[in-house]
Amino acid sequence: MLILTAFECLLFALLLSVTNQKRVLSTAFFVGFLICHIFIPIHELTFWGKQFRIWLLDISPNLFFLGSYAYFLDGPLLYLFVRSLLYKDFKLRRVHLLHALPVALYFFHMLISFYLQSYERREMLVETQHIAYSAPYLYFDAAGRFLRVIYALLCLKLVFTYGEQLKNVFANLNKRDLAWLKVMLVSFLGLFSWDAVLLTLKLYGYATDNFDLDLLNIVGLSGYYLTFFMLNLLIGLKFTLFTSVAAINESSHPPPNPESLPVENKAYIEDIKASMVRTKVYTQPDITIDQLATTLKLPTKRLSQIIKEDFRANFYEFINSYRIEDAKQQLRDPACANKTITEIYYEVGFNSKSVFNTFFKRKEGCTPSQYRSKNSSSNNPPEADKSIL
């Protein structure tokens, strides 16, 4: 299983490197993540597999633990991959070097406790596996595993923040559902947490001077199978759904506490209301805030601030409110009685029945069908009365 995991990661890392002609940053981070998962199973195989450990010891004890550095790198690479995937203006900066600090500290620890030791000492530490149950190594190993959990949580936070930011950019979100990415990250959170449990058991064994090797073996082997499954899931998603992500600017939201609009700018608000009714720009299914800003001849940031402060909404709610008002007008209009609800919601700009129904019911407290029935019965006299009239 470990060999197969390493081989799959190597194969797909090479494939992505060759096909990444446009040098997409998110793909580069993804390749780095895959490379980490080439070295991790190799490290586990050579250190814990008895025969492999003997073979590698015959070459040099210095070759051990090289793959263990990947435990400090795959979390940051996963985080940078998700961030560069979601935000098109993401760029590597010096501050991102802080992500390499844990691996640097781990290197200095290994330099002192292992690489600078005598050859015989290094050989003994590997052959007896005593180093894996020593205090300094256990603490660093546990820190690396818990750090991965933190990075998985940060990735999830990024995705949820991105989901909120989408509402400030797009009016239709049904094509931008990131449920698959959330499922993937939750699965990796579970995998990383499983590894953290393994190290917690080791720390407990060290504290009580009683390592339950059978339990450690079960948890460790289960982690290998979980890793294999998750990497296959990640690879499958990369080649099917990652290209559907609508990358946005990381600053695609109004200031957290926008200043009040100047009195002279209040005129913009009436202009916006009049223009929305006159042009019916909201009927464009895939309208974005940039397109609306162009139509209204306003800077995007200014428009975003006005929508948030004066209309008390995000762009998604702002546009769909106009769509709902238009739909209500048509549902009440006897001239539109022959139009189906599907025709109406497409005409006003919605491209999903479920989104239309949900938004309509949230705003009016009833379904579109109930609204039409209620208004048509109250506004139109019965057939008998019509004949009298």
C-alpha cells in the first residue's frame, strides 16, 4: 500500500508538471503536495519495515528521516494550494516563508540529535528504533502532526470565507458550489486528525512508560489505507472539478467597517435604483459586480460599499431582490397568467428553480405558486361576476 501510494503520487506529479504549461501557481503547490506524499510513505516504509530498514542501513543511516520532513510541508502546501486556487490575485511573498519555520526547526533538532552523532550511534538509533520513542523526537513529530490539523482547519476557513466573498461578486452561485472541496478538506482533516491521534497515543505511552505496540500498529496501518484513499480522491477531483473554480480577487468584499457615504454621494443611490429598473440589468443570469459597475459607471469598490451600507445587502442579495420584485410583478399581472413559473424565473435572471424558490420563500414567506394563487384570487373577480360585469 505504501509503495502504491508513493508510485501514484510520483506518476501524477510528473503528469501535472509536464502539462502545467501556463505555470499555474495552484498546480505547482499541488505538485509539491504530491511530492510530499511520495516521501512520507517511503519514510514510513524504510523506518518501520524491518527488511527495508536493514537494506537502507547497509547503505547509510543518513538516508533515514529524509522523508519525515514532508510531515512539516504537506500542510502548508495544501493551504497555499487552496488559497492560490480560490484567489487569482494570490502571490508568493516573503511573509509566506514563515510556513517553512517548523521544518527549519525540525532540521536543527535532527542535526543535533541525529546527524551530528557518531556513525555507530546513528546506526543504533535507527536499528533499535529508540529515536522514535525518545522525548525530543516525539515532541517534534507530534507538533508536525498537529500542525497539519491546524492547516486543514485553515483551509476550511478559507473556503467558507471565499463562499461569502462570492456573494459580493456573483449573482448566481449554483454553478460555483464548492461542496466537493469542503468534503475533500474535511476528509483530509480526518486523516490528519487520525495521525494526530497516533502521536497522542505515543506521547501517552511515553508519559506512562507503557507503549501499547499492538494498538499503535493498528492505528498506524489504518492511517496508511486512509492516506491511499484520500490521495486517490484528491487526484480524481483535481482532474474533474478544480477547473470549475471561479477564482476571485482576495479583496472581493467591502471594507469591514465602511465609512458613511458623503451626502453628495447619496445621489448615486437614486441613480442606481432608477438605472436598475430602467435597464433591467439584473436579468443577465451571470452578471457580476464588475459588469454592473461598468453599466452604472461607478468604481467597483464604491458600488460594493454603497450596496453594503445603503441597501444593507451583499451583491448576491441585491441583484436577486430586484429579480424577485420583477417576478412578483409578473405573477400578479393578468397579462402574464399564461406564463409558467419556470419561464418567469428564467426571464428575471435566475437559472435555478431551487434557488428561485428558496429566495422567494425567504423574502415573501410563501412559494411562487402560492403567491400567484393568492394574488390572482384577490385581484380577479369570480367567473360569475365577470359575466354580470
